Amino acid sequence: MKGYLREDGRKGIRNVVVVAYLIECARHVASEIAAGFPGDDVHVIGFPGCFPNDYGFDMMSKLCTHPNVGAVLLVSLGCEGFNRGGLGQVVAASGRAVETLVIQENGGTSSSIDKGRSWVQGARAELDAQSP
């Protein structure tokens, strides 16, 4: 089977960039980032909670390190209780490129969308250069 070998030995048949919102308030920004890449295997996933949640952390960890995921952009509003640093560490430890975008630290919605699209464009270019 052709695929993308991950550091944990699993193979993905796709090489998706995931844009993951960590609170419902960041969903719009995550969706707008991904909307800039129609048909380019950029997917939005997310957790709507605003509080520390072990189940949410576990699910997001599993989704962000799925074998079909090649890179992850975490989108945070900045005030939520979700452990974005811990999730970033989980993703980085899996060998995937990861970036955390905090809307409140990046000048709001428009600048965060621009910055996010720039990061996704670079990640998408790196993944597209890989051969299965």
C-alpha cells in the first residue's frame, strides 16, 4: 500500500492539514482559514468547550495525530481553559508540524486569518512535496 509513513509506524493514505479550533469562539477563524484552500486537503475540526476537559483533550489528541494528518494548526481564542500547550506538545511529539495561533495575541480575526492561511500554505507546500 502506498501511503505516508508516520513516526509511530502508522501509514496514512492522505496528507491532510488540520485546522483545529479549541473553543467555539475560534471556529469562525478556523473555518475562514481553511476556506482559502478549496480542494487542497485542509480540514476543520474542533472542540466547542471553554473549559478544561479530559475527554475533549483526548479526542483532539487522537484526531490531530490520526495517520491521515500531516500537519496541524491549532486555533485558540486565548481565554479558554483548553490545554492548547499540551495538545501542541502531543502533536509535535508525533512528528507532525504544528503551530498554535492565538487570536487575542494576533490582533483579532482578520490578522489571525491571514497569519493562519500563510502557515497553512507553507505546511501544504511541504506536504505536497512528499511522495507517498
